[in-house]
Amino acid sequence: MKFAEHLSAHVTPEWNSQYIRYDDMKELLAQSVAKAQPYADESDNILREQFFLRVDEHFFQYCEKESTKINTFFAEKLAEALRRWETLKHEAVHVEQTRRHGSHRTNATSSTTHPTNDQNTGATTTDGNKSTTLKRRSIHVEEHDIMAPLTRVLPERLIERTREKQTQRLQYRKRIDLKLAFSEFYLMLVLLQNYQTLNFTGFRKILKKHDKLFQTTRGEEWRKLHVDSAPFHTTKRVDQLINDVETLYTDTLESGNRARAMKRLRVPPLEEKQSPAVTFRVGLFVGMLCLLLPTVIALGANLHDSQSTKPLAWRQALFLYRSTFLIVLHIVLIGINVYGWSTSGVNHVLIFEIDPRNHLTYQQFLEIGTFLFVLWFLSFTGFILSSYYDFHPFIQPLSFVTLILLFLFNPTPTLYHQARFWFLRTLGRVICAPFYRVGFADFWLGDQLTSLELIFFDIEYFICFYIYDVGWWPVYSESPNRGLLCDGWPKIVLQTVLMILPSWFRFAQCLRRYHDTKQKFPHLVNAGKYASGFLVIGTNSLRRATAINFLDEPTLNPFLYVWMGASFIGATYKLVWDLKMDWGFFDKNDNENKFLRDQIVYPSKFYYYAAILGDIIFRYIWIINVFMHFRTHSAEYADVIGFIFGLIEIFRRFIWNYFRLENEHLNNCGEFRAVRDISIAPLSIVFDHTTLEDMMDKENGIRNRRNGKRHNLINEEIKKGKILVTNEGSDNETVIVNTPFPPMAHSTQIADELNTTLTIISSLSSDDPSPDPVLIQ
């Protein structure tokens, strides 16, 4: 493998702009050799050497800027690592001391009960007077205990035991969080170590290529002078930190068990390896689908009536099967999303803040999706055949839904149980949105639910159908009429409430984020977007409820125009938010990416413009409903029309996912955030002034939480011979460290300098036979 491919495969995506620009430097050398070709053809070695000398002035200036950028970024990340190490070290020592103190207190409590009895026993056997005295005291104590009211004694003991259990739970949770924080810090150190190795190898490779192409040793001399002695290469502090973390974690948090500690600290491979078994199963399920799909089509085309000449219940089957089809399709599309993110360098693992050591790959998503699709087609095939033979056909869709629920809530450690439980926990936070802090995974999942409104509509039909229409239950034999919530206006109200739930979840999340951040923009404005969804669903329900009264003249329905106005406002609101806020398009600094943003990840601009056009079309596709005449209360949710709209919305969300995570990934890149920010509890509820003074005596022991803009502060401090290092994560940590390096060059400035260099190289190959060795600025 060439080094350029190795570098691109192993870089940390969030630090991509801070690695050596190997490809650009390689291109610069190639263009220089091409421009020097006329001198080689004329066998004029003197002019050729002079040309290479002038090129070297530009090339080594570029190398020096790259070296300065790498040194500065490395110093910044090392300072951040040292800050985190001080915090984690003090926290680990405190947790260990708390654990030992708790164990000593437990032993002391257990030992204070038995020795007292032993002393009393000894007293009764050695001295009669003492025995009599002790007996009198014991009788007095017993009488006092009996006279003490139980209402006072029992609550005190109960409160004490409750406090002990609560303290134990808090200590256990704190210990788990600390272990997680150590594992993320260890991952950060390994990434930083990898950063050192890749950049040094890059300089060594490019300078070796320089000497080979220019037939000189100036590259090797420059490397020995500038790179071999560079701090990012010579410092061994990262290696020491890695050893210190392994030792402290093993001794403190794993009781000296190094094997268990290293298993916890294990760093996943930078390149995800796919399991051959998973690949085989995906292929197997896809092959089964290729057989089942034509089978279902053939059965549906040929079987119209059952053996008893009753028509097959196609309409009921569509209502019962379409929602599960959309769910399974959504899982498959998310698997394709994960594949696109992984191949394009979008770090979805960090964005969703899931464990980088244990998460689902795109093939595992596809395995789950294709497996459920096989079950879906088998169930649908069973429905057709059982309908034809008049043998309880509606058992099939109910059984399939039951299988999905069993798969999801399976408590055994099988079938990707960690991923399933992570999903259930996230879903629980979405449902209880106002009561929990909202992370990216929470509101991302909430957005996915807003694209599945059809499923919430079908919940009402599913429940009412199996209670009143199938005829399995005693209520059917008593009253052939449908229940209160399954007919008329109550039915529409129930459908409206169910369909509002996804928008309500996101609305509540926005309010919670405003409560936590006190930022009206964007959180309250975003809440207004989902509030417009309430209006659209409500007016649409009124339109559906009254549409049957205007069958001859549907344009006379007043709620039609109210719904059209609400839908237009809501669609426009959501479209603008999609393009500007969620995707970050129409940036003022879009430069060459017209109507997009300064940086893009995916290889072709066509994807972005096609996504914009597609989002506009899909957001306003509801207009089709205006020109259709519905004759049922279900309106556009009836039959195939609702299913098609559901498929379109799922596909729109599939496209939305790509650019939403790309925008979040670029935000992480702007903050150079490559690992999760794990919050750990304070050192103690009771403030420990001794610990504080000890931390203040140590360098980087205290974190300053003042907010500041990173690049402005760097420019101000660099004049004083210092550089301000910030971590704009959850804490906005700031620390000043001494460094002799100037601030990092912006990526656009580097690109401009490279273009200028290439232009100068082109000018060096002009018709002037005697180039001036002095650099012309």
C-alpha cells in the first residue's frame, strides 16, 4: 500500500486538516520535475540545478509551515491530555479512598456488635458484682428499648439504610463513569501517538522522494535539522502517559488485574474489520429475498379469491403490513447510511457518542434489516396462503409484530443485546424528553420518528382491528359495533393524538435544550418548527373528518384551505431549517462551493445539489392531495396512497441523514474533537480545601471554565510568546502553555499558499535561459 493511501486510511477524521498535506507536497514535486524537463533534455545540468534550488526555497518554506502547524497542534492536544490526566488521576485516587473508607466503616460497624457481647459474657464469668451491674444495665436498656416508640426507631434505621444504599449506588455509578472516562482518555492518547507516527513518516517519505527526484541530499539534511528534533517527534510524554494510565487503571479500578484492564482499555482498529460470518449471512438473506419477492408477486397476481370464493383481504393486509415494512426498510437504509458515513470519513461513532470498541457496523445493520425482511416476506406469503385456504390469515401479521417485539425486548445477551438496549434507552429518553438532557442521538432518533407518522396512524387501526374486526374476542359476540375510540370523531381524535406524538417528542426536546442552555436561538425557533407540525396534523384531521360531507363539491370544505395554508407554512419552515440549519448550506463563506458551505465531505457537488432539489420536491409533495378526491375518513392515509407517501418520506429522511451528520462531523472537526467528553462527578460533596490546594500547586491541575473563542485568543496570546489551548467540548476548558510555535495556518490559507507556490514554479520555467537564483517575491 502506498503511503498516501495508508495516511488517508489511518488519519483521525476530526484532525484531518492538521496532518501533513502529503498529497499536495507530492503534487508540488511532480510539477517541479515536469517543469524542469526542458533543462534535462538540453543536458544543461547547471540551469536544472539552479531551477531546483529555487523550487527548494518554496518547498522547504512549505515544509516548515507544515512542521509548525503539526508542532502547534500537537502541543495543544498534549496540553489538553495533561489537563485531563490530572483530573482523572485525582478522581481515581479519591474514588479508591472512598471505597476503602466505606469498607473500613463496614468492618468497624460489624466488629462493634460482637465484641460488646463478648465483654458482657466475660464480665459475668469473672466477677459476680460486675455481672449483677451489667444485668441491671441490660435490663434497664431493654426496658428503655421497649418503651421507645417504634415510629421513631424504625424510620431512623430505614433512613440510615436508605442513605447507605444510595451512597453505594452513587459510588458504583461514579466508578463506572470513571472507567468510561479513562477508556476515552486512553483512546485519545493512542490517537495522538498515531498522529506523531504518521506525520513523522510523512515527512520522511516526502523528503526521501524529494531527494530521489531532485538527485540531491538537501531533503535529508533538512529533515535531520528540522524534523528529527521537532517536539512532535522527540517528545515521549504521550508514551509515558499511556503507561501511567495503564498502571493507574489496573491498580486502582481493576484491583491489579491487568488482563481485564487492557480489555477495557483496548483501542479498536482504525479501520473497521468486517466479520466473514456476518457477510455470509447478509448474502444468504439477500438470496432468500430474491426468491421470496417473485413468489409474493406471483401469489398476489394469481390468487384473488379463497377456496370459499371470498375475496382476499388485501386492504386489511396493506394496513397491517405497511408499517412494519417501513420500519424494516428504515433499518436497511440506516445500514446504507452507516456505510456512506464510514467510507466518507464521517465519524458517526463519535457523533452518536457510542462505544467505539463495541458498536454495529453497516453490515450488521444490513444483517438485521435483511433478516427482518425475510421474516416479513415469509409472513406475507403465509397470509396469502392462509387466506386462500380460509385458515385464520390474520394470525400472520400479529405474529410478525410479536416477533419484532420479542427481538427488541429480548433480555438475553444475544442478538446484539448491547445495541438493542442502547436503542431502548435512547427511545426512552425521547419519550420522556422534558425530563432528561438531550444529546445528539436523542434528537436524531426523534427526527427519525417524525418520518414515521404513518406508523402512529396505523397503531389505532391495528388495535381496533384485532379487538373488534377479527372476531377472536368476546366483545365482538356481545356487540357487533366498534368501540368508542374506534369509530366516528373519537377515532379521528385518537389518530390525531397518536400522529402528534413524534412532533411532540421533538418539541419537548427543544424546550429542554432551551432550559439547559438558555439560548432562544436555535432551540425555541426549532420548537416552533415542530409546533407548526401540530397545526398541520390538526387541520388535516378536521379536513379528513369533514371531507365526506363535501363529496360532490370538495372545494367548498373550509378546512381544506386552512390545511393548505398550514401545510405550506410548515413545509417552508421545515425546508429552510433543513437546508440552512441541519445541513449548513447557503453559508456566506461558501467560496467555490456555491450555495453550499466552505467544506464538504462527499466527493461530488452533484450529490449536494440533487439533495437540495429532492428535499424541495419531497417537502411539497403533499400538494398532490389537493387534486385528489378522497371518499373515506382516512383520506391520503388510505390504502396505497398513504403507503407511497410513507416510502417517499423514508427516502427523504435517508438523504437527510447523510448531510445532517456531515454537518455535525464538520463541527467536531472545527473543535478537533475526536473522543467523547465523559462527564465525571465532582470530587466530593463536601469541599476538600486540601485537595484544591494540592491541585493548584501542580501545573495544569485546575481548569478555567471561562468561555472564549479559540482562534481570536490564539492570535492575542501568540504575541506574548504563548499559545492559548482550548477544548471547546462540554467544559470549554482553557489553559495557557508556553510554546515557541506560531498559530496554526488556516486550511484556506494553506491552499492559497500552495497555489501561489505552483504558480511561481510555473513562472520559473519561462524562456529566460539564466534564471535569477534570488527568490523573487
